[in-house]
Amino acid sequence: MAVVRAWIYLLFTLICFGRVWYLFRLSTASLRAPRIPTTHTIPADVDRSIPISMGAEPKGIFYFVQISDLHISKFRPKGHTHYFLHFIRSILPVLKPSFVVVTGDLTDAKDMRRVTSQQYVEEWSLYNYAIDQGVQGTRWYDMRGNHDCFDLPSWKSRANLYRTHGQSASLIAEGGGIYAWEERLEYGRYKFIAIDACPKKGPSRPLNFFGYLTSKAMDQLASHVLSDSYNHTFMFSHYPTTTMVFGVSSQGYTYRDLARHTSAYFCGHLHRLIGGLGDILQAYHPSTQSLELELGDLKEHGLYRIVAIDHDLISFVDTPLPSAIMKSRPERLIPLDNTTVLWPHAVDIAPVVLITNPKEARFSIPAKEPLEQIQKSTHLRFLVFSSLDPSQLQVSIWIDNIEHIHPAEFVGNQEMPLWVAKWDPSSLELKELHTIRVQVDTPTMIGSSSIEFRLDNQRTKVNGGTGEWIISTHMTSTLQCITAFSFLFMLILLLVPVLHTQANIPTRSPIEIWSKKLAALDRQDPPRIYGSVQTNVLSSALQFYQFPQEQPIVWHGFLVGCLVLLTCPWFRAEFLPSAEGNERYGNFYLWGIMFGSVWEPIADTWLFGALTVVLDVLVFFVVFVYRLHLKGSARFKSGMVVYWLWRVSELLSLAMFYGGWWPSLVLNFLVAWLCWIGVVLVGGIGGIWTQIHVQQQNIVPDKEAQWTQEDENGSSSSSSSIEPIVCGVHVKNRRKV
């Protein structure tokens, strides 16, 4: 019978894995498409031999501006709306870019307590009116971010206020989520592609952090990227690629295939993270030979980015708003009088310097930039953005900490603030790293910029630390690996002892073998160097191996729990409060959120799933098998109760986000799971209740029992020296008074 039961467990597990494969294929169906013959012709490499030399002429150069994460809010006084209006009022008239690109999170869409989320018409109206009334003569492109699709049943829903207030909403609708534009100049053609990667049904926060592109969207992207040859192709999206899930086009193109034909990917979303982890969320991807450049938010950090293409060399600078703006406070949260924007007073800005020649070595793209132009150039080139006349600016240049002998000269005009200075690149070491610093003084303020460069067409490491690692790592794959490893680890440790023991496969029991080995290690005197390590490993193996026999109910609970989490919905919740009827509700699976019969393959389920599997299942699994029942102290068990209460509080927080106790707590397997865990913590083997009962049994005998013991022994003096041992606790007898 034991043999049959063991194989039934294995068969049932294999059946569940079959359903896992079915759910995975079903949830990711929109990311795949039937393969059809390739219709796109791969564009030939563009001729980058620009005839214009990098000299003193204001030619071969243009620039644009990127901002991100505005988070216009009707509840937040700091940053947000205030910084956005100052950018339009104080910064944009000085920069005068060819165009502005806003990479998502135009509005905040969070309530006063930052718990629930919805789209507020006041926030969208201010955004729309501010652009209409404050942006004149500058092209403005935008796209949605995750905050712009909080609580969004569909694109055509009345809740989608971007559809009526966004500047590029019609372009996104016509292009199926992707639109593009070109810059045709006398020295080349440049392509710009904007990507709306928001979920088709946008859940309320917090399960709305990742973006994705379906197979149809990938077809649109491929058609833009591979349409023709360009000097450079740039992509813009709210989401960094680490927070994206990319489908495969019907021609079989992956994102990596398409990124090989682009030069840079501009994004936002991560807000520089916290604690300095995201100060440099920028990376060079060797597989695609392209850059990925995340921009910190305008919301709190007040950052904006100027990008210049000078003779096909790409340069950029990220600049914060002036401190006078950062320290000021708005008079009104929504500075809007009916349809009129109440603009703040303009603030003077310090000169902003962007060096375009030489090119910063950290962000060089040797395969896609004519870096040899640097060696052939006759002049240093840089842009200086200031509200003052160029005659009022004093410019100083240092190369390798030596002041440059040639003076800087303004050769631009009102549309192109270009400065140049003669230089001789041959006077510098070819294969060494050099520095250049440009400082611009005004009567009241100073602006400067410093970069490192090389002359041998080689790039240097970005050295972005944690930020570079985050932006280079595919977060979805990492979360999937963590979740899969946790499940496999538990299922192997659950099933192998049962199959090994109950199927009578070994001729000798591992328990007998490991026990003898442990005894031999204990007898070693002196102990070997690795004796303690071997003892701990064998002891842990014995405890896992004995788990099914010692705690069969707990063992069955973990096996069933793991398989349910893999194959069934975890909970049902009100993900779309603005929708009507049952459309508000969705079923949460590890593989995605299911609305009716429609799957949303957002990777937020993997983030929530990885945390839940590790913190709510794996931790308790290890504790119950190893420490709680066998080595757990009273203090440790009390700590586990506190830990359990913390995990319960997280479920209560989930209910606050998604409609309250019904149905997010009632129709929730995780609630049942933690309730069962609580029962095992209290009443299981080695549980708190068991410990209390044992302690009561170990209490010092009362006086009557002691007297009886003394009478039996004949004298109190003889009994006083006896110390009975009960469950390892020494208890001293007390004399009768």
C-alpha cells in the first residue's frame, strides 16, 4: 500500500505539471503568433561618413529634450505639478529644443492616502491646458506610464483620460500602441519610436508595475525599426527593458533582434530607486550594441535630459531644476482657474553645458557612431543654454586639469547655442583616458560640465554600480527563476523521501546510514576541520528525510499547498473598480491575471508570487521541518508568531487595495494557507501549545509531593541532594519547612 501511495503522489504531481504547462501557454498566447515568412528586408547599414567636418560651423547638430514621471497630483504639494509648470515656464523657453518627449506617468492617479488609485480629471485637465497654453512652437510627444493606466478597463473606457487629454493619444490609437516620427536633415535621417507598453486592462495599484508588448505590438515595432536605413534609431518607453515582457513578432523577431538596429532606448519609471541605488540607471548592452538610458523623475528630483546628436555622436546631460524652484512651494495644488493655468513666476537658471565633441567614452557606441570624427575634428564643440546673451557669458575650458590655451567662441544662433574652441587631438595620448571640463560663469551663477573621453574609438565601462546591474538584468526572468527554484526545492524535498522510503528502493535505510555517520563524527576527538559542517548537513538531511513520517499532516499540507499555488487561482479581487458589473473582478494566477476569459500576462504576478512563495511557504517549510519542531527555542517560536502576524497584515493590506474583505479575503487561498500555518504554529508538533503543556509538566512538584518523596526516602537530607531530570531540565527538590 505504501508503494502505491508513493507513486500516486508522483503521478498527481506530474498531472499538475501538465496543467502548469497548459496555463503558461494559455496566459502567454498573446505574446506569440503563428510564424509566417519574413516580409521585412533588413535595412543596410547607413553610410556614416558625414562629409561635414567637426569644425567651427554650426552644422550637423540638433538636440531634443526628454522628461519623465511628472506625476501631476491633486493631493501632493511637493514637486509634481509645481515642478512641471516650472519646467514649461522657466526651462523650456531657454532650451528651445527641436521637440520634447515625455516618457510616461503624466499623472499620479493616487488618492490622498496613497492607497487606492483612479484617474482624476483635474490632473489630466491641468496637463492638457498647461501644454496648450505654455508650449508654443515646440513639438510635444508623450506616452502613458503605469500610473496613467491605473484602474483602466480598456483603451476605449471613459476612465482612459489619456485618450482625451494626451497629446499623442491619436497617434498611439492609430499605431496600435506604437508611433514614430522622423527628422530629415541635410546630413542624415533619424528615426524616433514611441512605445506604449501599458497593460490592455490596467489593474489598480500595486499590481501594475510591469509593461509588455504583445505579438501584434511587436509586429508594429518591427515595421518601424526595419522600415529603412537611418543614421540613428531611438526608442522611447516608460518602462525600462528590465520591467518589460516582450512578445515575438509574427516574423519571429524578438526585442533583441530589433534593438540591434537601434542606438538608444530612453525610459523612466524607476525614479532613481532609493538610497542612491538608482543614481546611474544606465547601461550599454553588448548583445545589441546599444544604450539604455533611464531618466530620473521630474516629480521629486526635478530632472530633465538634453540629448544632442552632433555629426552622429550622441551626447546627453541630465540636469536638475534650479534650487530656487526645488525649495519653493505652490500656492495651489491644482493651479487651474476653470481652463486657465495659474503659472508660477519664472526663475533664472544657471548655464547648462552639454559637451558634444569629444564624446563621453562611457556612452560610446563603436558599432553605430563615427568615433573617428573625434580624432579628425579641429574644434571642441559644446552647447550652452542660458537666458543671458552669449556676450555676458565667460567660458573656461580645462583638458586633463590644464587650462585650454584657445578661447571659446560662440558660433551659434538663437536656435542653436553652439560654442567652439580650437584644439589639436594629436597632442593627446591616443590610448589613454582624458578629461575635459567646461565652466560658464555669469554675473550671478556658474554652470559646468565634465566628461572623460578617449581618442582610440574605444569605450570605457559605465561603472554604474547597482543601478547599471538593475537596468541590465531582466527582472521578470529573475523573478521566474526564484519562484521556480523555490517550488522545485520544496517539491523535491517533499517527494524524494517518500519515494525513497515507501517504495523500498534502497537496501539500507538512509536514516541508518546517516545516523551511523553522525555518531562517528561525534566520536572524533579532536574533531576534523570540516566535521561540524558535515554534522550540520547530515543532521539537516535526516530531518528532511524523516519529515513525512514524523509530521504526515504537515507534509500533506505543504504538498497540496505547492500544487494549488502552481495550478489554481490564488485569489479573486476587484482589480478594476471603474469597470461595470463582474468586469471589475479578476482571478489572480501565478501566470497572470484572468479577467473573464482574457489573460493579462503582466509580470506583477511573478513579483507578488516570488515574495509569497519565499516568505509564506518556503520560510515556514524550512522552519517546520528543521527548527521549530526539533531545535526551536521559546524565543524563536515567539518570533515566528510575530513573523506570521506580519504576513497576515500583508494580506489585509492587499484587501485595502482591492475592494475590502469581499472577495479579496474570502475567496483567497492565501488566507486559508496562513490560517493553517497558524494552527500548525500553535498546535503542531513542537508548537506553542505543546510547549506550554510540556512546561506545565516540568513545573517543580508541590509541597505535598515533596513531603511524600522525603518520607519514602527516609529523611529530607537525603532527598535534598536528588535532582531529577525531566525533558532535559534540571529540577531541584525543595526541603519541607
